[in-house]
Amino acid sequence: MKKMSPSLHPQETHLSWAANLAAVHTRGPLLPFLEDMGIGARSFLAGHPEAVNQLCELVGESRGAVARNTLRAEERERSLRGEKVFVEFTAGRLVRFCPQCVLEDRTRGSPRALAPVAKLEWEFRHVRVCRVHQIPLQMRQGSYLRELSEDVPETQKQLERLAQSEPRRAPSRLQTYILHRLELDEPGPRATSPWLDGQSLQQGVRTTEMLGALVAFGSDFDLKSMTEADRDMAGDIGWEYADKGLDGVREALAFAHARHAGSGHEHHPTKTFGSFYAWLVVKEGIGAGRIIDDTRDYIFDEMAIYPRKTVLKKTIQTRVRHSIATLADTAKAEPSEVAAALMEAGMLQVGASPSAESDMITFDARASERVILASRGAMFLEDAAFALNATAAMIELLAKTRHLQIVADDHGMKAWTGKAVRREDVETIAARLADVPVADRVPERFVNLDEVIEITGRKMAEVLPMVVSGQIRRTVRIPGSWGFEGLQFDPKELAWIIDPSPEAMTLTEAYRRLAIPPQIGARLTSGKGGAPLLVTTNLARKPWMKSRVRVMRNDFEHFAENYATLHHLAQETGLRQKQIKDLLDARGVPLAVALEDLGIELYRRDDIPEGWAA
């Protein structure tokens, strides 16, 4: 069918197009026109495709062209060309127009004289300047219908005066970005910003404007009291930072942070960033975009936030940064003392002031705390572990055995009580370990500290102090190692510290406990001429075992309960061995094994009468 005029203008809203059709063909308003066409007014005003397409078919207009210019209403959102924004982002009942654009339509001498175009870009609140004429847009209360023939009743002369009433200014770069993103500008290369492009249009635009307001007007800015020109300036300044992405955002936050640091006010995110921070708190529930995470990261990275404080719904569990003030508070020290220690450590420029202004300068919390501890002759447990090349468990054991002294609650060290030890103690142990000779070639039989534990049956809490105190002497070090790691021990030296209650013991240890020479012990275990008196067992060989022959505890106890040498009886009675032998000979007590076969007097306890020593 023949297309009815006026045709849709490339920049025109679907409501303006329909209202202008009504104005030209009925000389009346839009709603009766839609009713006459049999189109549901509510659906058409909301931009529902069925209603819009119905009018397109009736007047011969391209469905696709009108659909692209339809700002569709969806509850509290509006959508256009794939972008969704909250209704507050759009003009709503505000009629916004460029007087020069309307004037040109009125003087064109076509149907547009009766039906000036309401441009699609005017529907967005952040578009404040006509990009063609660089004239600030006029705003007034009206209706949703966009009937400019009714909403803008001014004469030609009045429109000319309106066009000249305000100084011309270029659109902000934020406005230009909005038009690029909605494809409402002229065809050609489009402005892009990866950081903004990765967010919804509303998130990116609002963030940019709020960053700009923070930088331009300070932390206590009030959006409601700002003029349209002020907000335009905020958007333009904010664009300088947002266009750089995350680096730019952090730059804007750092600017605000530095400005507040010199103000003498409280150093807290709510104070430092003021209205900007308050906006983030409110917007957490409805999605302000990645600016929330980026701001929180900046705060955690650059500001001295106390542990267990919640920032934008995330709680920092451990301190990340210190300022001179917070470090002085933690260490119970004067800021000047803290500053001096940091300067000496090279963490603070020499001559820097420890005043409140220096709170802009923050330091890695753990590193700066180490500096203060070092200045007081202490160090963290994990640093002691590194210095001694030990595990955390080993350091805790050394602290429990008092080889490492935990710092006391004095000299302002309360914050680190239980977490730090005296540096002097660490250096003493380190020096002892450093004296262990380095072996070019470690003997194969030597074992490491873990194997010492397994061999002896002792606990680390028992063995470690022996190592530290030098009681285990036959020790060497693997080349290139330091501290406890790399120490190697001679298993032959470990016999004296073997647990007295293992299930099995070496022959050497059994002979030592029985106080008999090895050659005599060998005759007891050999069983030559009969069953052995001291029974042995062959165990599975371990790497450190010279021999796998062991005396089990029950066999050892069986021998000790049934046999005794003169030495054993002397220990039990307090008599001399010669006295004991004379008494036993007088009572006719026989030897368990002939002296010439064993080489030592050995008696069965059952053969010794009661009261023999009386």
C-alpha cells in the first residue's frame, strides 16, 4: 500500500511518529487516532511489537525501522536496541527538545511544519546538549505521548529566543559515548571503551558521572542540587577516567583519596569517598556494575582498613595495609618512631612527615610490622621458620621448650603476643646449626631428622631440643642447605636416646641394658648347644639398619625376670659381687651355664633360695 506521510524520521521515536501522523491526518491528538485505527493505546505507548507492527501495516511504514526507534517499556525498565535501562535513566514525563531543531522543522514547509520530530536521543536524561546545534536542551513537564505540536506551542520568534537564551557548549564525551553505543549518531567509527563496554549502558554511564562528580565537586557532592551543566561537566570529567578502564578508575579514586588525606578529616572510606561511597552502598542491591568490586579492591589495596571491617559487603579478615597512624596504634608507638623505622628500612622516603597527611601513604601490613618487630628485637614465627629452614610445627615446639622466647606483652607488643619470638634466640640457634660441618659426601648410613624420630621412637618435641643443644654430636650437613633442613645424623650415636619402651631393640641396646659385654651377649643369643637364653627376632630391614636382628620387649623382659648376673644381684642387694658369689656357693646355687661356656656367672632366679642374702 502507499506509505502515509510523514514517514518515520531516522532519529524519531515511535510515539513522535504516530503523534505526527495523527496531527497531519486528523488535526487531533494521538490517542483518538490510535482508537480509530483499532490499536490498543496502552500497548502502543509501551512499545509492544504487536501494536507497533499493526500501525506500520496500516500506514505502510517499515516494521524494522520503527522497531529500532521504539523505546519499549518493561515494568521499571526501558529497552532500546538491546540496551536496558531503568526508567529513571529516561526522560519520563519530561519533554526535552532542542529549540533550533523544532524551529527548523516548523520552517521546513512540509508536513513537519505541523509535526516536528521528537528525537530518540532526547529520551535519555544524560543527553543534555543537541549534538547538531550545541544548544542545551530545553526541559518542561509534559506527557508520555511526545506530541511536540502540543508540548512546544512557542512561535517562531519564541523558539529563536529560546535557542539563543543559553551559551552553546559541546556535548560531553559521556553523551557522545551514549549516542555511539545506542547507534544514534552519524554512521562511522564509533567510540569504544572496553571497561564501559563490558557493563550495561546504565551502569557505565552512572559510574562515569559519579566518578566525575567525586573528582570535580569533592566527596560531599549532592546530585540533587547540581545543575544540568554541573552534571554534564561531571560526565565529561568522569569520562577521562572511565575511558582508561580500571587504571583510570583507580586514578580517580586515588585523586579523591589524596585530597581527603590532606583535609585532616577521618580516614575511612565512608568519609574519603562520601557521596560516591554512599551511592555504591545503595546500589549494591540493584547492581552498580563492576565499580563496586573495583572500588573495594582499591580500598583494600591502598587504605589502612582494620581487620574484620566490612567494606561494600565484604569483610577483610586480616590487615592488608598500614598507614603510619595505624601501625603506630598497633605497635603502641609514636608516629615519629614508626616513621623513623620505616625510613631506615627504605620503605618510607627519608624526611617524610609522620603527620596525618601521610596516611595517604600506606605499606604492606606484614612487611611494615616486620620492620617494627625488628626494631624491637623480635620477628614473626613464620620468619623464624624461614631463618631456621624449619616447619611451623618445629618453631612452635622450640617456643614451647623455651629455646625460642615468645615476645611478652610489654613495650607495646600485645598485638603480636604469641605470634613473634626474640630475634636473639633465633640467631643463636641459627649460629649453632651453621657450625655443623658440611660433608662433601654424606655417609650412606646417615639419616635425616624424620628418620631419627622413627629410629628412636621419640617424639619431635624430645629430639629437637637435643639437636639444638648439641647433644647429638655426630651430625653433618648436605652441601647447599641451611638451618634444620639438610642435617644428617649418624644412627650409631642414637642408641642412648632410643625410647626405653619400644617393641624391639637392637642387640647393642639389649646388651647395654643388661650390662653384659657384646661377646657374652652373642653367646646368650646364639643358642649353641641348645635353645638361646636371650631370644632374638629377624625384622624387615629398614634403610638405616645395620642388622635386622632385634630383641623383642617380651623376650627381653622374660630373660630379665628369669636370669641374673652377679652385677644384677649386686644392684638389687647393695652387696659386693664377691660377697654374693660366696653366699650363693655356700648355698649350692648352680650356674645356669658353665662358666667356661659363657664366660660370666649367670644364675636362674628360681635356683636362688629366699632369704639368701640375709
